[in-house]
Amino acid sequence: MANFRDIIGQQQVKNHLQTAIKQNNISHAYILCGETGSGKRTVSDAISQTIQCENRIDGIDACENCKSCIQAKSHNHPDIKYITHEKTSISVDDIREQLNNDISIKPYSSKYKIYIIPDAGKMTEQAQNALLKTIEEPPAYAVIIMITDNISSLLPTIQSRCITLNLKPLSNNEIASYLTSHLKLEPERAQIAAGFCQGNMGKAIRFASSQDFQEMKEQVLTLLKSIDKMNITDIINVIKDFSKNKNNINDYLDLMLLWYRDVLMFKVTKDTNLLLYQGEYKDISKQASTRGYADIEKIINAIDKAKIRLNANVNFEVVLELLVLTLKD
């Protein structure tokens, strides 16, 4: 479980929820929407723990010490329930058995009874229609929290009866600051992880502490620093290496984009402090001096095109060969 102090950024979402809690104006249904890793689960936990807390701090945050908070943190709170499912989708039976049939029973020890649906987008249409009936006439003590990375997966009738809170990407500085202070990462590694993960804290934490990510980064740097000296045999070998890790090709491409973002940034500003790959400033400086703005733009467009082609299932080796040749030219 978490409290509002654990949420990084998302100030608008926090303000909305804490104001509602302080004014005792909590909605009966919320939709938390954002990409995987954006912090939706942390927000839902903060809502749940704070609503049920017996001794709220300033009326807007969980104390973490009362019986209710201790139960919530150990996921043993009798009035905070998670909707689970064994199949790929959440069936109508899952909703009926775990939510609809249970919601008429009053809270065991709290003012509210909270139901969290972590994979709300996986509800079948039948399941959503069954839930809709409950949302239309909920008991006064009920709070339903739906978590999804795709708002369009929920029926318009569901959406119209809930308060939707969209979690926005965090700034690179917010992510990097968290990684250095909480995970004790060196600043350069934190900045690279933050830039790579494009505002997604969960992804940044996962990759910053992943050995696989470090190996991918080194592969990309080895390629980009020596690209101008490569012959055709070298290029073929690079493509073979990348093909061993096809599932992560988008991550490789994102790391390449960060490199050329640095090349462009240095060409414009000559300021090494603005670089993500600060430890590689010599090679970045060299490429910035030998490549024109049009060349860098061409490379960035080529990386974006490679992503589109790979998503369209164009032959992997062909796409990578065209890309590497563009990087070299």
C-alpha cells in the first residue's frame, strides 16, 4: 500500500483526490487511466489507505500507523477488496461473485467499502454491463476504482458515471531526482533512464536497475560510436547481434534516439551539461561537428520509420540494414 506522499508528480490528480477526501466528497466510482508504469496502482492504494485511515494527517493523508493503515499495507484490510481473474479477461461471473454479490454487505470495520479493479480494461462487455448496474445505484459506503491503460476499453456508459483521472508523464527531472535519491543511482545513469523512459516512472525504475538494460545501452553505444568506421561485414554482425534480442528492439531504437538527441543538442548549444550521455561527450561532439542539421534530422526520421516498419511486421533484417546504412551515410 501507499499514501499520497509516495506519489511522484501528478499534482493535479493528488489535489483533486485530497480535496475530495478533506471535504468528505468522495465519488462512488473512479477511473485511473495511464500507461503501464505511470503510477496508477500507487494512486489507487493512496486513495484506499487514506480513505480508510483512522487518524489522517491534516485530513488528507494516511497516518500509516493506525490499525486500518497496517491492515491496508499488508493487503489484509477487510473493506479493501481487489477484483481478481484467472482467465485472460474479467468475466461477468468475476464481477458478480466478487463485487455485485458482496457490495450489499455493509463495511466490516470502516466507513467505506472499496473495490479495486486492477485490469479494468479486461472486463468483457457482459462484465461491464453487470458492473454498470451497481455503479448506477451504489450503496453510500461503496467506492469502486477502475485501473486501465486504455480508456476506450471501457463502455461510454461506464465512463459517463465515473470520475476519470488521467495520469500524465513525469518530467525527466522528477524521474531522475527520484532515481538518485531513492535508488542511489549516479546522476548520469539516472538521466539516461529518465530520458529513455519518456515520463514513465515504473519503466525508469525497471530499466535503471536492470542489467539487461545496461547491456543494451553498451551495445547501442558501441555501434553509434564506431558507425563511421564500419564496413559491410561489421554492419551484418551488428544486425545479427540485434536480432538475438528482437523483443527489445524498440528499446534499442529509443536509446539511439537519445544519442542523436544529444548530438543535436550539442550542435545547437555546445553545452555538455545538457547531454544525457555526458560520459560520451567526446564522441557526441565529434559527430555534432561532422553532421549537418539535415543529416541528424534524416537519422532521427529513419529511426522513427524503422519503428513503424517493425510494428507493421516488415522483415526485421531488412529494416535494420536500411537503418544502419542510413546511420552510416
